[in-house]
Amino acid sequence: MWAYIVRRLLYAVPILLGVSMLVFALIHLAPGDVVDLLVPPEVPKEIADSLRARFALDQPVYIQYFAWLGRLLVGDLGISFFTNRPVADELFSALGNTLMLALPAALLGFGLGVVLGALAAFNRGTWLDKAFSATAITGVSLPHYWVGIVLVAIFSVILNVLPAQGMGGSGFPTSWEQARHLILPVVTLSLIPMGVISRLVRANVLEILSHEFVGTLHAKGLLSRRVLYHVMKNAAPSALALMGLQFGYLLGGSILVETVFNWPGSGGLMNLAIFRRDVPVLSATILVLATIFVVINILVDVLQALIDARMRR
Amino acid sequence: MTDTPAIAIAEPVEALRRAQQGKSYWKRVWERLRRDKVTLAMAAILIALLTMVIFAPWFTAHDPYQGSVLRRLKPIGFPGHWLGTDEVGRDLWSRMVYGGRLSLLAGVMPVFLALLVGGFLGILAGYAGGLVNSAIMRLADVLYAFPSILLAIAITGILGAGLRNTILALTIAFVPPLVRISEAVTTQARHLDFVEAARASGAGTMRILQYHILSNVLGPILVYATSLISIGIILAAGLSFLGLGVTPPNAEWGLMLNNLRQALWVDPVICALPGVMIFITSMCFNLLSDGLRQAMDVRL
Amino acid sequence: MRPLLAVDGLTKHFPLRGGLLNRTKAVVQAVDDVSFEVGAGETLGIVGESGCGKSTTARLLMHLVPLDHGTIAFDGKAVGAGAELSRRDLHRQMQMVFQDSYASLNPRLPVAMSIAFGPLVHGLAKSASLARARDLLQAVGLDPMLFANRYPHELSGGQRQRINVARALALEPRLVILDEAVSALDKSIEAQVLNLLIDIKERFDLTYIFISHDLNVVRFISDRVLVMYLGKVVELGPVDRIYREPRHPYTKALLSAMPSMDPRRRTMDAPLSGDPPNPINPPSGCRFRTRCPFAEAVCADVPPTLTMGHDGRAVACHMLVSGSGHSRA
């Protein structure tokens, strides 16, 4: 088992290198010279040329890549050409804001997902289960950014009970007024994980219930609660694995929801960067989000290996 | 008693012969599909949608690009514009129908292209095994390190917006999952006894792929690809929503959603409309994919 | 008389990988230095417990699995890449029928097509291949009118196995390997298929290698029999003589474990003691020594060789070789 874990960790290295190469390739393939992207067009040619030399742009590609990689590894994510501040600062505060959405969304989505999925499985075949299936397939087909807009239309425009946009203040919410701003985005963000988890939990629980030994447990007269505990214990590992993955998606894929609600998270930052053609910010954000996703994936794999080994013992 | 009509004898023989034909797998899948009302309904809706979208001029009365400052944001039921108008006065119904062209194209084309590329690479990896397999799967892993939307944004954000880049970005995003599933089913098929028997007949790789592997592998891959289309439609519209996909003044559902969002406070209902189209289309493909999966899950 | 198939020193070891760098941790010695000959027109039975290497041997013969060591000669010609007889040509001379009748047939192809695939691949036109397939269906007792366009799931186990036999015959081979071909069938069907096999053998002038764990069936159909244990050949010879008078302790134990209808022959003691050893770490010297009641020190030091006796029988046991160091030699 440890061999597997070490191998998995080592394997992450080429993956991350590949990711960095991909982002670097994209930057390089962007129309226009990299310096043109890094530097406003009004700047005189001499300065642009000296920048080219400074950034080693007259060097062959692979040297540029290693220079860029070297800077990344010491934490230098570049300078935003729009604000002239280091990207790292903006990015990490933005990530904090995204986390403020992602964590509650994860808890809500996973929690409801497990409950709904288990309910559907235990009541298989009844109207409850059929309603669940209908909801599940609807949920997967809904564009969640559209749901966000609809929620805003209902709760902000028509009913006027919840704010439509923004954070209402920076940092961790300290007042109810601030916290109100979280409600709609969190609900919107939680939809997809809820749908995915509930489907998986339902399938897993059904599969475990169909095992013969569960029938034996029932026949022995064990209380339903015992059966429930046993079933959940067996369904947990793969559900947890999927939850980890979904959390990674929440962090990396929050841009659409953040756009709808004008939320200044990593997604919002990317949005601004796209709008302003601020390539350093955009590429750094993509790189960091992808790295986080890879790390989460590894953690999920390692945890699964650990849980598997414990369960087998 | 001697002149029994020859025709009466021929019929039972013919029926017997037909009964001995044996039903091929695809025929049985088709028969199951035919009886599945939900799937048929979905297919009908999609065909209707496709017809409307292709023959858009026949179904709409207005030019989707023609706006009118006087007629901005008219509500549903306004005379002449039964779904109202958008923020620059263009007829919403026309925009939705014409928009379907780009939305569907941007959603379906990437899956189709990814199916060709990913399917080919996956089957190759699955059948060849060894180093070829490792190389292909590792490359897919690098792309898998990105959540799909992030990858699509990376490509279109850095390379620029537009339909072409959208299709490119989504194709690249969809290749890894298709490679994965193609490789998985092909590896499974490769170890089946009848493939070994085919090798024992002295067949080369090409023949084995042609007669034995492909027919057993295409089913699951196709089902998966169909389910990817529903995601593709949502993602393509999402990209346009972010301003990375189709560019104005073209009509496209995601783009319309973004434009109309600014008018949310004026007329909240209108803003929802393009999203409804995305939802319906995606749902149809989802149910279609489910129906296909059930039909193909024929217990032999 | 030159033997149709001559096998010498066949060896196949499977590496087990694992650990940090996916290194080879251990080796499964599936087939080790197996040598035998098959004469034209005879049926050679191969028996042994599960895991003794019979199926691997079959796959090595068919070149479905690459050899580690050893030579295979078909009708005097060496087989291998770049040798006189290529793998592709070998498949025209030697074919195989597998155990799982259902898994051996492509569920997407009509059975006639499954049969016709071999000739098709070797250059015969599609119509001619299908015609041959229909003839073969007739030969195995299935009416082509009724069966040619059926699919495998529409047939019974016995019918499917007939199809597999027909497929093996499609390339007009001279030798057919039957790897547990009747083991999965119901007894009555098994008898039918066995009779079919015997009939076909005569009609098409074939040679058989019949692999099975069912001793009765092997006795019924074979001329000579080869006994395998843990990847090695332990005894070889004419079937009746071996069954009546087994020489190797393993063969004796195997045969005495056969249930008998004769009330006078009751098995009182368990014929074999000890656990079946691991093919990953087989015992040194003679592999059977851990379960052999007659094992001695020499059995652990020196692996016995398969020595051909004067009567066409071969045994690999120190007890039967004078001067080997065994007290009973």
C-alpha cells in the first residue's frame, strides 16, 4: 500500500510538469508576442525590447520555459499588467473568497446529496424514488449558471428578499447582512455536487442492499438502524472519493457562478483578466487552480487507498 | 385434394426461414428502442428542434440581427413579437431559433470530433497495450488535470473568443474522457476468449479490430458520447455566457443569457428564456443517452 | 516415423510485478522444461490438477503466449519468427477449441461468420468462406439452414461447442488441441460432443491433443496420456497401461482418487498429503516431493528427468532410475 502511495505522489510530478507546459504553450501560442501581452501597446519600442531581453524572450523556447518555471516555484506568479501588482497577492485573496463559497456549497451539496440518495435507495420503486430520478436527471441537464440567474430573478428582483450580487463587504462574513450575500451563490453552486453525489449514493446503497448478507442481517432481526449503519459504512469510501473530486470542481469551476453573482473570487478574477486581456493573471490563476485540482485528486486517491486497506483488515 | 395451392406452403417456409435468421445485436437494440416511449419522444423533440433550427427562416418572421431602439425589451405577448424583444430590440423568438444553430453546433461538433480523435486513440491504446497505452493514457492524464470548464477557458481565454476556438477548446476538453472509456472497453474486449480465438486463427490486428473489437466496443462509447453532448451544450453556452464563445452580434443561447442579464431588473421573465432552451436540449440528449444505454444493455 | 509435433524443453515463467518500481517480485513457473511428441493420427491426453500448466502449454503450442525457452517442430519444420514455419502458417496446421463455449464466440457475429473468419483472413473470398462454414456446420451435425445465421446466445452449450469445433476445422488443420473442450458441458451433451470429436477425427484424418482434468474422459478418448504436475511432465505413455499400472507416485495418487463403481475398490486413506505447493516457489528438486510418501534426500537435491523406458513409457522419478541415489531405485 505504501508503495502505491509513494508511486501516486511521484506520478503527480510529471502531471504537474505537463500542466505547466500546457499553460506555457498556450501563452506562447497566443496571438502576438508575449511581451505585447505583458506590456501595454503605448510603450515605446526600446522598453519593449529591453523587456524582451530581460524576460529572455530572445532565447529559445525551452529556456524561457525553465525560466518561467523557476519563477513559479519560488512563488513569483508574475505581475498583473493591468494593476501592476503581483499576481500572487490578488490571486490568494480571491481564492479565499472562492473558498468562502465552495466550503458551504460542498457541505450543503454533499449533505443533501447523501440524504436524498439514501432515501431514494431505501424507498426503491416508490414514488419517492421516481421523483428522485426525475429530479436527478433534471439537475444534471440544468445549466447551473442559468439557475443562478433564475434564483436572482425570483429572490432579488421579484421578491426582493436577497441581494443579487457581490459580497457585501470583504473577508469572512461578520454580520447577517453580509451573510445574506452568501445564500444564493452557495445554493447555486451546491446543485451540481448534490446531483452527482445523490446519484452515486443511491446506486451504491442499492448495490449494498442487494447483497445477500444484508438480507441475512435483516432476517436475524437486527434493527434497521444497524443495517443503516452497516450500509453507510460500506457506501462511504467511493462516496468520499467522489466528494473530494467534486470539491476540486467547485474550486476550479466556480467561474460561471461567480460571474452571475459578481463574486470576487478566483472565477471573478479570471473573468476580469479575460476582459482586460491580462494574460499573467489569467495564466497564473489557471495554473494554480489546476494544481489545486491535481493535489485534491492525489489526496483522494491516497485516502481511498488508506480506507481500503483499513476496511480490508 | 391434389391441388394444394403452392402459395400457402411457401408462407410458412418463409416465416421459418426468417425465424432462423437470428437477430443481430443492433437489431435487438433497435427493437428495444422502438418500444421505449420516452426515448422516442426525446428523439422526436430533437428532430423537431433540428428542423426548426436548420430551416430557421421558415419558422421566424424577423431578422435576428435587426434591432430597433423603439422596441427594446418588449414583454412576452407583444404584438408581432410573441416572445418579446431583447435589449437592442431584436425579436427574441428569431434570436432563439437562429441561436440554436450556433448553440447546437458548438455543443455537438466538439463531441463528434473528440469521438473521432479520442475513440481512435483510446481503442489504439486499449488494443496495443504496453508503451503505446502508457504514452496515450499519460497524455490524457495531463489534460484530465483540468476541470473541463477550466481547460476550455484556458484555451479560449488565451487564444481568443469565437466559434472556432470554442469548438477547439471543447474538443480538447472532451478527448480525455473519450480516450479513457474507449481504452477501458477495448482492454476488456481484448482479453475475451473469442479475441484470443481470432488470434489463433492467424488474423492480423486490422481484421481483429474490424470484425471482433469494434462491434463490441462502439456501443458503450456511443452511449457515453451522447451523454457528453448534453454537457457540451451547457459548456458551450457557458463559454459564450462568459464572453469567450460566440461573439456578438451573433445569436447564441449563452450569449443571449449574458446580454439579457443586464435587463434582469426590467423584465426578469425574458432573461430566463434562452436558458430554457439550453435546459430542454441538454435534457433531451441526457434522456436519449439513458435510453440508448438501457437498450444496449441487452442481456444475452 | 516422424512425429507430427515435437516439443522440446518448453518453458514459460510469468513474472509477478509489484513494489515501488513495479519490479518483478516473484516468478510463476507455469511450464518448466516440458518435452513430448505427438504422432500423426493419435490422440494425446494431457491430465493434471488445476494450475499444473496444461492450459499454458496449449497456449504455448498455439503461439498465443510467447515462449521463454524451448523449441516446437511441426512435421519436422521448426516454428517461430523467421523459422521455416511462421506463426501464421502454423495456425493453418494446428487449431484449438477452448473451454468456455460462450465466451469463445463473438456475440455480435452470426455463427457462420465466426466459422468463416479464419479462411477469410487467410485469403479465401467471403462467399467461399461462408460456403465452407456451412459445410462444416453440416459436418458437426448442425443443419446450416437452421443455424448459419443464428447468434451465440440463441444456442445451447452443446451447440456452441459444435460451432467451436467447426471453427477449428475451418482452416483444415492437421492437429487440433482441445483445451477442456467438454468440461463445461452437461454429461449427456458431453458424451454427444465426444462422439462427434471421435467421428470428426476419423473423417478428417486429424491428430488430437486432449487436455482435461476428467480422468475418465481422457481414458475414453486418448491413445497416450501425459501427466503434468506443477509445470512439469511426470509420466507419459499409452493410456491403458498407465491407468492400469501407474508408475509415478503422483499418477498413482491421481488414479486412486477416481471414484469407482466397484464396491471392492474403496478409498480408505487420502491419496495425497500436505498442501499443494505454490507454483511461485516450487519445491527444489522434484516438485512432488512435499506430498510424496516416498520422498528422500536426493529428491530435494536433484530434479528427476523424464527418462524414456523401453516400453514407450516415460517417468520422472528417482525411484525408477537405478543409481539415482534413491533407496528404492
